[in-house]
Amino acid sequence: MDAHDMEHLKDLLLAQRREIFRCSQDLAADWQALSERDVEKEEEAQKADLSCLFEQLDNREQEEIKEIDRALAKIATATYGSCEQCRKPIGLDRLEALPATRWCSGCARRVEEQQKMPPVLP
């Protein structure tokens, strides 16, 4: 991977980070607008749904930001683009599709399978 590719991937990561913050701000503004209006029964239900969504997005967004920041730190230390499991280079196509990925596609499948497996009982 050359310097141009690395700069392109860094730009993708920063754009993703900005988009997460923009969506979060939009949702917060919607929440504020809804809370300022007179509340009727239907609006109460909308407010409850929005509150639940806001909490879920907040947790998911926090994880995404952590992953993006981890990838940006790897770029800064010249360790970006290597699988954390097998240490082999991650393909450029995969990095463009998932710039914050930590694993090559093979290792990612194994990690996902392990996460789906129920714990072994003693």
C-alpha cells in the first residue's frame, strides 16, 4: 500500500467520523425539538421511541468512533492495514469498504463465528 492509498483511507476514516458526529447532532436536534413541543399521547410514544433509538445509536456510535480512532492511531504509527490476528496485510478493497477493520476477511469470519458460539459449560 502506497502513501496515496494510505491518505485516501485516512480521509475515508475521517469522513466516517464526521458523519457519525453529524448524525448524532441531527438526532439530538430532533430530540430537542420534540421535547420543546406540547406533548400529546402520540408524541409521547414518538418521544419514547426516539429516546430508545438515541440510546442505542449512542452506544453503537461510541463503538464506531473507538474503532475509527484505533485505525487512525495505527495510521500514525505505521501499523495500519495489517490483520490483528494473522498479521498479514489486509486487502485494499476490504480497507476501502471497511476502513476501520482490524482483521482480514478470513480472520474476521473466524472472529464472528467465535462471537456467535455459546460459551462452553464446565
